[in-house]
Amino acid sequence: MLAVGALTPVAAIAPAAHAAPYCGITWGSLPKVTGFDTAQAPLTDVRSGRHTCFDRVVVDISGDAGEYAVRYVSTYRAPGSGQALSLRGGAKIEVLVGNPAYDADGDAVYDPANPAELVGTGGYRTLRQVRLGGSFEGQTSFGLGVRARLPMRAFVLDGPGSGQRLVVDVAHRW
């Protein structure tokens, strides 16, 4: 005699499917480091932009970009003094670029009116603040206040002109 339940069809259980990455972003949030060597070309500007899937910060350099280190930190600190500097947002990114904010004579080339607010971040989905930490021993430090610890990437592009630029993108979500 067969039990009625033995003939009842059972739905197959498929393995869990992985969701496609948001906007194809696969960057992660680990440090992006090329090294700590410096270049002589000073930086000239910092700007930002809003994109569909991420917010972007661009550091313009008058010549070749030095190496860089971009990483999440628990406390953002000024170079040289180590003084803690506040940043708005739920997470903090330290950007070290191997280029000074001064020329070979020590004169400031990049001297923003408000070092704590380099760009306006109103209306940005992820970026909350971009702050100049300082320029010390050939390196310049920036702090990015972001909404949360999110995927980010860093890379160097040629131009405009004979210069280069360091680009830091922070995704809007995972």
C-alpha cells in the first residue's frame, strides 16, 4: 500500500542565484595603493561630479601624477601633525597623492579659500565632504566624508593638457 504523500510532486530547490552587481560595479572597499613615491608636479585643483552610479572626486595635477593611496580610515588625520580632522558622513576615506600643493620654491600652487570644503556636495548621493588635510614632504592629503563604507576605486588619467589627474569614484550602493 502506498502512502498518498509519497506520490505528491516536490518542487525542486534551485541553488541561490547571485544578484548582478549594482551598475556592474565590482570594486570593493579595500585600499587602492600604488605606492608612496612622489613626483615634483604640483596639484592645481580639486573638483567633483555626480554620476548615475557613483560620485567622483578629481585631483588635477600640472604634470605626472605621483603614486597614490586611497583607503577607508576610522579617523582622518592631518599629515605631519597627526591632528584628527572631522569629516561629515558615516565613513571616511583618506586620499594621499604623491604630489605637493606647492612649487619647487615652496610657494603654494593650490591654496583653496576654504580647505574644509573644497567642493560643494549638496545633492550628491554618496559624497558628504571633501577636505584638504595638508601638503607635507611632497605628498598631499585629502579626506572624503561619504555616506557609508561603499565600493570605491582610484586611477590616473592623462590630461587635460600635459597634466594628469587622480580620479576617485565612490559607488552609491553595493
